[in-house]
Amino acid sequence: MNIFAKIFNFKLSTLTSTIDKSENSRILNSFNSTEDRRVVYLDTTKKGRELFEAYDRELREIAAKLKGDMDGSTFQLFVESMDVFNKVTMD
């Protein structure tokens, strides 16, 4: 989890709390590696996959609406701007 925390710039305690809440909500399952107990694996549950699929559908609908409301060059500029925004906020 430490690598994940570094990549996404989370405190380890925040990540642990989020995973615990996700497990309590039956969205994720976590389990330790048999070779190294410090390694924790995460797996989505059926409920977690259903939530992700619903979220993905919503995002696709929003993107389609935005694309329909903008001309091609404006939409392309929007997509590029969002890409830059994501890169800046992940650093």
C-alpha cells in the first residue's frame, strides 16, 4: 500500500481508512500475500464492479453530452485541457 500511497499522494493512514471503509461497504476485499505479509492485494467484489460500471456509464453519458454540445475543435481542446489538469494534480 505504501507504493500506492506514494503514487497517488495519499497518506498511508488515509489509504488504510479508505480500504477499510470499502471493505465494510463490501466494495473491495483485501488479502495479504502468502510470500510477504507486508504486501496487500485488493480485489473488487461483485458490488464494487457494478458500482464501477454504473460510474463508467455516467461518465460516458456526460462525455457524449459535452461532445454533442461543443464543436470538434472545442471538444478536443477540452479533452487536452483535462489531460493537462490530471497530470498537474497527480504530481
